[in-house]
Amino acid sequence: MRTLVVVSPDKSDVFFANRLMESLNVVGVVVENQTPERDRSSLFRKAGKYALSPGKFIQKSLDVLDRTFLEPRQAYNRPENALDFGVEGRRLIAGEGVEVLHTKGVNAINAPEYREWMQNLRPDVIAVCGASIMKAELLSIPTHGVLNLHGGLSQFYRGLFTTDWAIHNREPECVGATVHFVSEGVDDGDVVYQGRPTIIAEDNPNTLYEKVVRLGVQMMVQAVSDLEHHQCNSASLTTKGRLYLHDMFTTRAKRKTWHQLQAGLLPNYLAKQVERDQRVVTALINDFSGKNELQNKAMASTH
């Protein structure tokens, strides 16, 4: 199964690409630039932009003070709490025969030149993690479709920072991952697998997200294998969770998310886990834990 991987340069997405190259027949990797160029104009010119808008100037000044004096003191900026996928998250490790493309511009994955590059690789399936929304022309390239790893349970949380939002909203039971076919919507395609990581009292949003990604990689590898062996049984997403956009996860929201941990969110959840999990467990589509159990039984029977 010729697999093309499309990711952003984020640690988690680079880790995703590296792990798929270890497990699947990956013929190419696209790393999509999603970072606009920095404003390199002088401080004087930047200040001049807000000369006629005193309110904006004051807000920008407060933001600078916040970043300088308050942000470094936040728990999520402590080294021991940093999101870390090791070497596999720091650089792409492409083996022999794997072509790599780094896009230019911002969110330009649908540009004709990149579409042509992908077509020339003749992929059977495209595996996505962290890329921009793909248009119909791109989705039609692989013969077996495009699969996405979404770092959330789509019937509860769609969009970005969904692990963080689940903690922010005091719903750790909704932390999980979804592998689904990509449609022209956002995280609403037919679901191949869903899974939830094991949560412990010492977890934080970063450790939980790392668990979600590692679980999601396993799910993606299995999904591609299922496609190859004509055993993929996807199901439609009948209920769509709230859509969280990039700009919604502000500094204020991030601080509240981590404050929930200080208030004992995870120990309180674990004390009533069976009860809290019930609504989520019954809503899962193609629960991956069931697939793992069957595989483990099959392996045990051969020994």
C-alpha cells in the first residue's frame, strides 16, 4: 500500500511521520509550512500602526508585559512539563526511497504544483496529521482515500487543541483520538477507529496529548493495514462535536486549562471514572481497544 504522509512541522506531526515510515510503505512526506513570516519592521514603525488607536496600543503594551513577566512563570513553560517526542519529534528521518517536500508560503497544500508532486507519487492512501483543509482535487488523488489523525473524539470535540479544551471544560473523559476519512468538512468524515488513552493523576495536557498521538499512530497504522486487506469498516459520524478554531485557544484559555489541574481535576475524575466514562464509552465509534483485545487473543492462541 503506497502511502503518502502529509504533516505540519510540529513535534507531534513529525513524530507521526517518522513512526509511519517505520511501519508502512511510505513513498513520500509533505511537510506543510503553516507559519506566516514575522513582522520585521522596527519597533517605532510597529508603534506607529497603533498611534491612532490608543486602545489597541495599550492592549499590545499589556501583551508585551505579560509575555515578559507572567508567561515565563506558567506551569506549561517549565522544562519538565514540555511536550517532547524525543529525536523522532525534532527532525524528519526519511529513509532511502522516501521523497520529501517542504511547501512554501502559508497553508498552500492545495497549490497546483504540490498537487502535481503528490499525483506523481501515485499513492494508494494519504495519511494526514496537522495539515490544512484539503480541497476535492487533492482528496481525489489516492485510490483508497485520505485518512486523518484527529487529536480528539469528533462527536465531542473537533478542530484544534482538543485535548486542552477537554481539560479546560473539565471533561477529561473526552480526551482521545479519531482516525477518519477526510471529507471537505472539518473532522467530520467517516470514522475508522477511535481510542482513549489511560489517564493517571499526574498527567497534564501535554502528557495527555503525547499519549493521544502515540495511540493515534497505532490506529493509523492499523487503518492503513485494514484498507490494504479490504477489512476497513468505517462508520459515519452522526453527531458532530463543537468546532474549536486556532484563535479560540488564547493565553487566558491555556492558563485556565492548566489551573484545572491545580484544582484537582484529574484525581476527582479518576475517583468517579467508571461513572464519568459511561457516556463517552457508549458513544465511541469502532473502539480501537476492542481491536487490540482481539489481536492479543489471536497472538496468545498461536503460542
